[in-house]
Amino acid sequence: MNQLLEDVLLVGKSEAGKIQFNSTHLDLISFCLQLAEETQRAQVAIILLIVLFEVMIAMLI
């Protein structure tokens, strides 16, 4: 919820022209590898939640 509010504030600042662009060096390969790893972890977490939910449902039946 907090992130959503921060995003709304960022959009407001952007529309008002109050955001400065500060360029920086980005190691694109490292960034993409990190993004892929985080996505994989999130997918595993979702699968675990689904399995847990199915087990709980099976216990109720």
C-alpha cells in the first residue's frame, strides 16, 4: 500500500515537472540477471502458496 502511494506521488511530481533526470551508469547484464533471479524466486513463492492452499482445502474435505 505504501508503494502505491509513493507511485502516485511520483506521477504527480512528474506531471508537475518537478523531477530531475540524473543519468547513471547501469550494468545491464547484471541488472537483467538480478531481475531474472527475483522473478524466479517470486514464481517459486507463488507455487508454494498454491500448493499450501490446495493442501488446506484437501484437509477441509
